[in-house]
Amino acid sequence: MFLIFALITLIGALAMFRQRNLIAAGLCLVLSFIGVSGLFLLLSNPVAAALQIIVYSGAIVVLVLFVIMLLNAHEEEPMEKRRLIQRWSGAGVVAILGAGAFWVVASSKALHPTNVNPTINPTTLGQLGTHLFRQHVVAFEAIGLLLLASMVAAVALVKRDL
């Protein structure tokens, strides 16, 4: 299951990276977030998985896509000229980082556990809500006001004749 969710995440991220259309890239970002939520489920953390789907896939991507469509910023700029040195050096850096990441994962002790005895108590939504609204209520409200102000600013930028 880990490989399936990891592949979903990687395919979504690579597809987002290769898209020229910003709307399609945002939808590929949703696919990547869904893969990450599956990885959270494998870690026995259903709260983080649900928050990943609700907050990131739902709210943040919708907000980003709404702003892109509202500002009409999905027009792509034409390429000036091809720079082969940048392309090949970038590919080399990606290959080196990928090989390093593969080596770190392959040599990890997590792939070959010796004593499997999980004693993790997953967080419930009730515990998360209690913690959020008792200790972080001011920050929660401030973020809500900040998101509201950014939405009003985006509308004000587009519609000059308010």
C-alpha cells in the first residue's frame, strides 16, 4: 500500500511540474495531496489524513484556483530561447538528489524492522478540536481574517469599479 500511495503522490507532483496550464497543475496538486493523505492513513493517523483532504485538497487548492481564474493569470509567457546548459545541469542535479534519496531510503532501518510493536495512540478529531479551540483560538481567528482579507484584495484587484 505504501508504494501505491507513494506513486500516486509522485505522479501527481511530476504531472503538476510538467503542466503548462495552471488549472491542470492545480488539479494535479490535488492528486498529490490525496496520495499524501493515504500515507497518513498508513501511519495510523486518520486525523492528519482527513485534514489533508479537507484543508489542502479542498480549501487551499480551491482558493488558489479561484485566484488564478479570477486574476486571469493562466496565460503562459512564451519561451525566450532554449538554454541547454540549464536543462542538463538541472537534470544532473535532479539525478544526484534522486540517487541520494534512493540511497537514504534503501539503507533505512525502517524498511527492515526487527521489533514491530506499535504503541501509538492516534489523535482523534475531538482531541484536535479541543486543543485547537482552547489553546489556539486567537491564531485560528486571525488566519480566518487573513484569508478573508486576501479574498477581498483579490476581488478588488480584478474589479476596479467597486
